[in-house]
Amino acid sequence: QVQLVESGGGLVQPGGSLRLSCAASGFTFSNYLMYWYRQAPGKERETVAWITSSGGATYYAVSVKGRFTISRDNAKNTLYLQMNSLKSEDTAVYYCKGNGLPWGQGTQVTVSS
């Protein structure tokens, strides 16, 4: 069945780095523009970044531009989010998603000293 499984979250100190992964299965991953979203407690879900199906174009929210990098490996059916210079305000559950695809369980990122 169609599935998106996020991983790579954890607890990190401010200024640290994490790399999130999203393993896709059950559909043709290379056909989909893919998003990373995040949702912090008490806040609405927001778009963090997206990448076109070929990986040729990307978009970043202003809040993460210059610190986060979205990428994909279509041969491995995997989406990535490299997060550097993390701030406390990056604390959230991070989700990958494509239009029409189901939500995964997300991965928790906590930035705290």
C-alpha cells in the first residue's frame, strides 16, 4: 500500500544539525513533487520546503532558507531534509507529503539545550 515513513528526528542542541529521511513505497515516487511540512504544538501546520519530481527545482520557507536543504533520491524512493543551524523554533513534528498521498506518522524534532 501507499506509505510514507519519516525518520531521523531527535533531540539536538541549538546550532546543531539533523538529517530527516522519508521512505516512500507503494507508488511511483519519481512522479511526485514532494513536500516537507512541520507542525509545532499549538500552531498550524506549515510548509517547510518542496522539491519537484526530478529534483530540478526547490522552494523553502523564509524561516528555513539558507539553513535547510531538501533533496531526493528517486532510485532509492527517498526524500531528505538536511537541517543545519537549528533553532528552538524549529521544534516540531516533521512530515513528508505528496499531493493525494496519505500522511505518515511524522518524526519529532526537538531543539533544546
